[in-house]
Amino acid sequence: MAGAAHNSMFARLVADSFTRRPRRKLLTTAALALGMAVATAALSVSLDVGDRLAREFRSLGANLLVTPQADSLPLEIGGVDYRPVNSGAYLPEADLGKLKTIFWRNNIVAFAPLLEISASVAATPDGSSPASGATNSEIIGTWAARPMYLSDGSTFTTGIDKTNPWIQIEGRWFAPDAGTLKRVYVFPPDLPSGAVGGQTYVPVPDECVVGVHLARRLGLHPGDHLYITYPNREDMPNYFGKPNIGCAVTGILSAGSAEDDTVLMPLVSVQRLARRQAEYRKLYVTALTKPEADFGRRDPKTMKPDELERWSCSPYVSSIAYSIQQVLPGSDVRVIRRVAEGEGAILTKVRALLWLVTFAALLAAALAVGASSAASVIERRTEIGLMKALGASSATVGFLLSAEQLLLAFVGGGIGYSLGIFLARVVGEKIFGAAPEPSLLVLLVILCLAAGVTLIGSAIPLRRASRYEPAPILRGE
């Protein structure tokens, strides 16, 4: 009973002290609220900024390049990979679905296989055109908005439109099934001879997009036709000047790079021309990653088992590359360092800036609380002396004053969290186009920071108050 009465009296003393001198309490609460508001906004954005910036960085393009391992020997100078991509080996298209089975499969946001050939192109079947006649051009077979049906029953849509988002198309991309054989069902009396069970396959017309520079030379526009002649294909129509393939131009491509002088077609169409059934030469992969520290750049072959496990469980671009190489036999996965390191440098600087702002806000709050606490202790000098004269120990006085400050900390921290969430939403929407969601973790961290800042800021005044001697104070000295 005595303990309960003591606790009840202590609570009344804290509550009574909290309601007295409201101006001083309001100033302390306001200082804490402003500091915690800035800290809340910075922490909320910092926790969210990694994913947001990673998605923004995807406009820089793919950060991983997969090629056949037999192509070339490593040649890296100053962190830049100078290995050529020679026309030697090929990789099987059938293995591409394995990319969505690795540990970091959710970080693989897009990929696009490429097969390149050089062929003659013209705007007319006989090789003449209103502009300059037939010309040699690079033909790139790839995917665009191609759906993949994964083993878990979900559908993943990917292609060069995802790995190279800066490409602009006047018109549209070629259809995902262009150049393929489409299964159709027919019924008597239209059932063709040789068809089994009322089904047959019909070819889907070829489509392509043409680079803006090449389109200008040939006088092409969306809706026109492009005719491609590839040498050494006697098994395909290529006589009397007729082309191997005639494709409908669905769009004019503008990328501000070498693609402006190329023709992009469905991968299956170029595979048919190059006699490389279900094979590709390059694979560009876009993955969400975190900045690589020194540990992230280590060679996994030199790591101990526990280090390799920790490294593999971090979404470094190198660890994702390592996982991809494990599921694509015969492949060599290279990190496109200019993209990956640019992402890491920017993300590190943004996070450092947010932490610096948070530290400045906490320091300002601590100084404001310290000044307010010092003034309050001076004003309550007589009250403290009287408490000690009545038998209160230095520890009791210090605990009472600390409890008052902690109560102010929780009130100021709660108000600051509410203001900070509003500020974080404004900053998130203006800079990243999406506001971070409120987080219970951030609230707990802010309340702990408010308590810590308050105790640190008021530590010297509270220590001084606990050392007051009652006799000189009561004598008015």
C-alpha cells in the first residue's frame, strides 16, 4: 500500500509540474516537435528512397549484360570491361525463364535477349526506294512487351521496351507474336488436307520498328513495308531480287544512339533468318540493386561459407550477377559498371544528405531542450531546495525532473511524427512521385530519439539540480 501511495504521489507531482509554467513547456514541446518532424520526414524518405531511386534509375537502362562464356577472355582496365562480343557462341532461349527462379527473382524487373545480323534493307521488293535504294543495316531480333508464363502460374511481361525505357516510338512496337506460327482451329468444309483434329498453324505476318535515321533515308513511315534480304539463305525466297522477309513497319524508333540506324524485329524472325532456332547472342538484364560496399565487390571464390551466404543474401549487383550465372549454363554475366556505380554513388549521396539533415534537426532540438531545461531548473531552484529539505534524495529529484522531461519528449515526439509524415508525403510526391507510407517502426524510432534528445539536452541542468544544497537556497543565497 505504501508503495502504491508513493507511486500515486509521484505521478501527481509529475502531472502537476507538467501543467505549471505552460509557456516554458510549450516552447520545449515546439522545439521537440519541429526537430522530430524533420527527423520523421528524413527517415521516412530515407527508408523509401532506395526503392524509389532504384526504379527511377531504371531509365538509365540495363545494369547487367549476359553473353556466351566462350566469347572472350576477361579484359578489364580501370574498372571498365573492354571485352569484345564476338560472333562465336550462342545461348539457348529456353533457359530464360530460369531468371525468375533465382533467389533475387523479384529484383529482376526486366530482361531482353538480342540476336544481331547484318542484311540489306529496302522500301520496295525490288531493292529500290524513293530515297536511296537498298542499304546495309543491322537487324536486331529481340522481345517487346512479351509475356512469359512462369512456373508459379503468374505472367511476367518483359522486353527491350522495359530494359531501354528511353526509346521513343512513333507508332507502336511490333506485336509479341509477330513472325510466329499461330495455332488456329478450322472446321469442315474449310478443313485443309493434312490437318489433324480440326487444327492447323498459320504464320503471323512479320512486323518491325525502324530507326529514325534509317527511316528517313528510305522514306519510311508507320504503316509502310520494309524488305530484308539476308545472304546465303537459298532455302528462303530470294530470287529475281525478291526479299527474304517483308515486314510491316509498326513504328519509328528514336533512341539518340546506334539503334537509330537499325531495324528491330521479333527475335523469332531474326532467328529464322540466321538459322539460329531458339538461340540468342546477348541478354540485357535490369535488376533492382543496392550500392556495393567493399564487401560487395569481393570475389565470391575467396569468401568463407558464412561470408558467401551473407554476400548472396544482399542484393548487390555482383551477387545478382552470380546468381544469374548459376542458372544460365555457359554464360558470362558482366556488370555494366557505368550504370551500377552511378546508381550507387547517387543513392549514397542522397542518403548521406538525409542523415545529415536528421542529425542537424536532432542537434537543434537538443540545444533548444537544454536551454529550456536550464531556465526551468533556475526558476525552480527554491522548489528543489524545499524538496530536499523535506527529505528527497538527489536521485529522487533527478528522477522527478527526468520524468517531466520524458513526458514532454513523448508529447513533442508524437506531434513531430504527425507533422513529419505530412512533410514526408509532400517531399515524396514532389520528388519521387509517390508518398512514403506511415510506419510503426519510424514512430517507435522517433519516440526513442525524442526521449534520447531530451535526456541528453537536459542532462547538465538536471545534474546541477540534483546537486543543489537546500540550506543555502532556503537562506536566499
